[in-house]
Amino acid sequence: MDVIGRLQRQRTELTQALFKEGLLDEQFTQLQLLQDPNNPDFVAEVVSLFFEDSEKLLDELTRSLEQDPVDYKKVDAYVHQFKGSSSSIGAQRVKNACVIFRTCCEERSQEGCRQALQQVKHEFFLIKSRLEALLQLEQQILAAGGTIPFME
């Protein structure tokens, strides 16, 4: 099997695994459909922005939960923003962790919020490493002169 075919197969298998593990949902597929020859880096750009924004939000959340007293309205606003951006790229498990985090904010549970933040961080860094691997495979496929196979 040629290099391009092997890379395309690896990319398809990784994408399927991300969906099977519930890390990504249908929204990611919708995002991929917006990419075309006129905008070949669309998904990579959107995902990179998601990573940057998310890391800033995680820093803000960490700082906010260290305050005494905790401003739960502010924490909830950050979590709401994070939930929205996770949802928009299809990061399903991050979004789900944010839903639980928001419940802890409503309950004004500092310990619950701290645990929820750890779970959100865990899910975020997991999807970040997996999506970085996916985007790296795509770059290798394109560099070898191949095309990106999309999931149906």
C-alpha cells in the first residue's frame, strides 16, 4: 500500500475512534463539510482557535476557583462560554463535562466545581492531543499529494 493510502487509512481509523469513544459528535462532521479547496485549512484553523480560547478559559476558571469567596456567576459564565465553543467543534465529552460543571456552579459547591474543573481539563487535554494527531495526519496526507478522506 502506498504512503498516501496508509496515511488516509490511519486518519479514517483515528476519526472513527474519536466518534466511537464519544470524544467527537456530529458537529465535527458538519465542521469538516465547511472545508473546501478555497479554504483547505478551515478545520485546522477553527480547532486551533478552540485550543487557544480553551486554554485561556481554563486559566481563568482555575484563578476564579482560587478566589475567596468564589464568584459563581463569573465561573458559570466562563463554563457556559467553554461549553458553547466545545459544542461548536463537536468536542462532546468536554461539552458534557461543562454541563456537570455548570450544575456545580448552580449549587455553589466549591469542591464540586474544583472536581468538575479537573474533569473538564482531563477531557480537554485528551481531545486536544487526539485532534492534534488527526491534524498532523492530514498535513502529512496533503504534503504527500493526497486528499483528505471525509467520514459520511
